[in-house]
Amino acid sequence: MNPTLEKGTVLDTRYEIAGVLGSGDFGVVYQARDLQDNGSCPMVAIKQMPMQSIVDCERQADVRAVLKHPAIPRIFGYFVTNENAYLVQELIVGWNLEVVLEKQKGFLPEKVVLDWAIQLCDFLDYLHNHPYYPMIFRDIKPNNIMVDRGSKIHAVDFGLARIFPPRFFQETQEQFAHLWKGLPIGTEGYSPPEQYEGVVKPESDIFALGATLYHLLTRRDPRKNPAFTFDKYPVRSLNQEVSDKFAAVVMKALNLEIDRRFPSAKEMKLALEAASSAK
């Protein structure tokens, strides 16, 4: 990866870099000013990726152009230079959930985390059941989820999302059976056991969501502890302020056996709403 771009750098004769929003294994995300937007100069987010990621950049731009959900930032386009590919998307003003947790003194309020969880289930239900591009996100974790100033949730990195044929998760399609298996990819600690073997299903995202909620509620970072030890330290053993019903939903999502998790994000959302109404 090239050195971080300096403030004031202009890309594609249009986007003026204003600062760095974040960085990770797959690139750097900048805040930039669009100099060609009718003089109003709105801010956008630009993700810089290595040139070998150009195919992924094109794929994300094409697919996300047809995704319409409040949790999915809009894509404005992409461009390339001699060294990098750049994806231009809607700027979300807020903080990723990892930063929110780091700034919080003590535990996050259960009501707040419940609201985020319900929004994330709605987002996953939309992805898993999209009529043309059903997909599995494959990398739900606090660092990939932002909350804006209105407490609305946004998924900001689709780099590992995997697309499947239409109605793949609703109908038996033997000719596409090989698509269940792929590269073992994800984030250690948040990814379910089957994902380490390259297998992903909608329930895999449910596990990762459970791991994310577990981290937010208990402050026990899955990346810094032995893998798959959630059951040894249940939610309420670490944070007794969490209700039994909410804790039970999280622990069910974290079941190591895929068939014992929630069968769908919609079912998990219903359970979360029941936990919310019980408070």
C-alpha cells in the first residue's frame, strides 16, 4: 500500500482529500470534498485499494448500486490511477461501534445495543433475501458497523461480501451446491466455526452478529480470547445488567452448531423485538 495521501491532494481531478477516516488490511478510507458537485462541495468517503482489487472495486460499485437499504451507504462510482483503485461512497458522519465501545465508560446501555441489533437483523434479512443479489456479508464486527448521530446503523465495508444466485437460500439448487464452499475468510473471533473451513450460510452472519453483540454488551473482545469460548463466559456472567431474554438471544446466535442458531435474521429480529417489548 502506498503512503497515506496528504490533506489537499486532489484525486481524479475532482476529489480533494480532507483527512483519513480509517484504515485496515484491505485499504485506507479518506474523507474528501467533491469539487464538481454544483459548487456545494459535499463530503464523500473514498476507499483506496491496491490496483489488484480493481475487480472487487467494480463488483462492489455494480452490486451496491442496486442495493437500497437505510443501512447501506450509497455508491457514487469508482476510478483508478496507475497504482490504486478508489471506491466513492456516501460519507456517514458518526463512529464505528468499536470506537463507541472504547469511548464508553462502563457498559453500553442495553436499550441502545438492542436497537442496533434490531437494525442489523433488518439489514441482514435484506441482504440474505435480495431478489437478484442475495449475499452473505461474511465480516460483521464492530469495526465494520457505524452509527450516525441519529443512532442509525450503517454497514461500511462490503469487501468480503459474497453474492449468490437469486433465491439461492430459499430453493434447492443442486447445480450451485459448490457455492456453499469457498476460501476460509473473515475475522478471527467473530467468524463462526464453519467459516474457518470456507463454508458460509446466512446463519454464519447470525453468529458474527452474535459475537458483535456479545462484545458490545460484555466488553470481552473475541479477538483477544481463545476462539469459541463464549459459552464459558455467558453474557450475564460478565454483565448482569443485561436482561435474561436479550442474553438468551445473543447466546443462541453464538451456538457452534449452525442448525441450533436462529434459522434467519428475521427470526432473530423477532426474538430481539420480544426482548425489547419485555423491558
